[in-house]
Amino acid sequence: MANLMPMETSSAPVAFEVVGLVVGDIGSSNVGRDIIIQDHSSQLQRISEKHPKFMSMQYPLLFPYGEDGYHDELMYRQRSSTSANQHQKVTMLHYYTYRLHDRPNDFNTPLRCKRLTQAYFVDGYCCVETFRIGFYRKPSFQSKYRSSSFSSLANSVSRGIASGSSVG
């Protein structure tokens, strides 16, 4: 009878359980999505959507080697045949667009996992849209535009002010 015990290696990580915790529900907060892990010292650590390992921790079957995903410091590769790029840093949208396409001589694991691939790209889309909305919520963006509450706009219209630029 063959020995069915797995071979042990000294560097292999060992975990006896994996737990996921969902806090809140959709729409209950504006903080985005994140992963909370417990490190070796039993401290909880938050991994945000902008962390390079976020997607590899979210989808360990797609990224078994813990490959880095999108992060703010990801740069375009410069080619000698083209002139300098307009943009030096890769946007999140361009990163996920790049991941979406298959290339010869490049085994793209996330494209070969059927439903898990769909979940990965939906998560990628949600990350892109979250950061787009976050851009519009920044005080620096908000301060560029004049705004007024609906009740003050309704009061202005009732007073006969028809030009929106004079109201706010």
C-alpha cells in the first residue's frame, strides 16, 4: 500500500483554517473594500485595494505565487522605438485592460479560470470605478466647483433667478 501522507518541506506555509469576515454591507460605508489578515505576531493588518498583493490575496488560485497586482508606482516600460510616453505611471484602468488580453508566449492564468476569471474582472472593474468616484470626492476636486443645496436652489428659482451661474 502506498504512503498517502504529503511530503513536508521546511519552507512551505502551513495553515489549518482560512476565515473570511465581511463587515457591513454594500453601500453602508465609503471606505472601499479591504482584506484583514492576522500576521505571525497575532496582530491584525488591513490590506487595502491599492496594495500590490490585494488581488493575489483575494484570488490565491489565480495568483499562486503571490504576484504583484496594480499599485500607484507601476511605471510604463519604455521602448527605444517609440518616443517618450505622455504618462509615466500606469493607470488602474490600463493595468486591468492589459490583464484582460491574451498574448502569445505568455500563459495568463486569470484568463483560463472561467467563473473565477469573471469574478476577478468584476472585482477589477469595481476597483477602477471606486477610484474614479474617489477622485470626484476629493476636496481638491470639490473645491473647483460651486455648489448649493437643493433647497437654496429651489428658493432661488422661486425668487425668479433663472441663471444657474448666479446661484451656485
